[in-house]
Amino acid sequence: MKRFLVLTKAMTLMHLRNRSTLFWNLAFPVFLLVIYSQIFGAMDVGGTGFMTWVVPGVVVFNILAFGLLSSGTLMVNMREKGILRRLQASPIPAGQLVGSYLLVNVLIALLQSTIIIAFAALVFRTPLTLIGTLWALPMIIFGILTFVAMGQVISGVATTAGVAIAVGQILNFSQMFITDMIMPMDFMPEWIQKVAPYLPAYATVQLVRPPLVDGSLSPDLWPNLLVMAAYTILAGLVAARLFRWAPKA
């Protein structure tokens, strides 16, 4: 247990000492909310104020970016710096390594989500209820696990951290505007509206938004959970297959 705690602390510090992680995952989402409030603050979406509607989308956008970029790139960096090879030679079981890595990712992503939701509630007076927050929590955690699993697929494919960032950015921004995170689906072309429900970011938004906005579970709870479960399981299996302790020779 002591080795697990030491490893978890070390991985947490690796994340928090990364300035790009602190900016893009902690400061940038707050900056986005301020920009959206200035441009779209007077709008409403289906009778809901835009800021209230968009906050869950920004939460999902943030955990998507964290999973695909920060989490995936960290694994590549650990491999390039020889950290994984040293861990392989240590007495730490592989199960503890995986458990510690997942725990750190979940805790940091939850911290980011908390900052976004609290900032919106305090500054923009978006509604926030205890029951809604409790319903949203497991949905956010499920989303984190899904996107971290996808990030590990990227880390397994990428030969360098630069490649991991490039691939992660493509997958991240390609979903930003077409999965109901930032722009309502009604604004999208018909073909996108048909494709989007099969994307993980869309499913996550549909699970997170109803609890935070209405304090209730999604009316399409099970279909969206199944979509996310499919991506999580498939990505987890592929990531395990592609995982390597050292860079490719």
C-alpha cells in the first residue's frame, strides 16, 4: 500500500508541475466560459440560458482534452524518459501501476470539472443543486475513464510526445463543435446529426447535461451508457495490446 501511495503522489506531482497541463486543463476552460458569456451570454437554447446550457459541454470538452492529450502524452513522456522501464524493473506490481495512473487521472479531471462548475455557479449564477451534482458525478467519472482509455490508445500508437499531441488534438477538436458540447446540434448539418450520437463525446454530454441543468438523469441514459461502455472496453483492450515499456527501437 505504501508503494502505491508513493507512486500516486509522484504521478500527481508530474501532472501538476506541467505548466501546459495547468493552463489548458485548469485556466483555459475558465477563459472559455468568459469568452462565451461575452459573445453568446444573451442567447438561450431550448428555453435554457446559454451559459447554463454550455457549462456541462465545457466540462466534457475539458475531460475529453485531458484524456486524449494530457493523459496520453504523459504516458509517452514517461516512456521516452525511461520512467516506465525503471518501474518495470521495480517491485511495484503492474496492477498497482495501472490503478495509480487511473486514480490520478480521475482525481485531477474531477478537480478540473469542479473548478469549471463552481466558477460558473459563482460568476454566471448557473443553477446548481446537490442532487444534480450527485447524478452528474458518476457520469463525469465514466467520461474520464472513457477518454483516458482512448488516450492510452494514442500513447500506444504514437512514437513521440509530439505525435501524441497532434493525434490527440485532431480527435479532440474534431468532436468539439459537432457533439453538442459548444454548439447545439440543431445548428449542424443533417448528416452530422445522424453521426454524432455514435461519438463518445456526444454520449458523455447527454449524460452530464441533464443532471447539471435540470437535476435529473438523461432520458436516453442506457443508450448513451452503452455507447460509452463500448468505447471504453474497446479502447482499453487496444491500449493493453499496444502498451510497451520502452520506446520503439
